[in-house]
Amino acid sequence: MRIDKFLKVSFLLKRRTVANEAADEGFIYVNGKKVKPSYKVSPGDIIELDMWNFYKKVKVLNIPEKGNIPKKDIENFIEILEYKPKETDDIL
């Protein structure tokens, strides 16, 4: 599954277009490298989202077969390793 779709269906980002823009701008890393929206996600990948208002690091556990993940089952697909909201001073 493409990373832009994975980020949307796993509720890491609200919309696929936001995921596309974030990848194009260089805010998304997989295993320490910047990736494009078309990157194919695999189990074991470490995804880092270094967005303007938060930093999140997750491990991919599974890829959904159908394309949607019920919110109650999200822990079967991703493990949140780190989450840090950014302070206003960090943004400016």
C-alpha cells in the first residue's frame, strides 16, 4: 500500500491529499529517509512524521488487506513509538 493511503487509513493524517503534500514537502520519513507519496509501506517500516505542529514516530505492524482499518483495530496495524506536540516557540 502506498504511504499516502496508509497514513490516511491508519488515522495518522486526516486526508490523503495532506499526506501527499507532506511527502512532497519532505515531512515524511521511512526508516530515516525522505519518501515520496508513492512509497510502498511494508511491515516493520518506521514512519516519522515531522509536521509543523507535531512529531510522531510509528512502527508499521501490518498492512490492511481491504484498505480501511476500523479505529478499534488500529493497534494491530501501527505501534506509536514517540509523539511530541511542538510548542508555539518551536514553530515560529
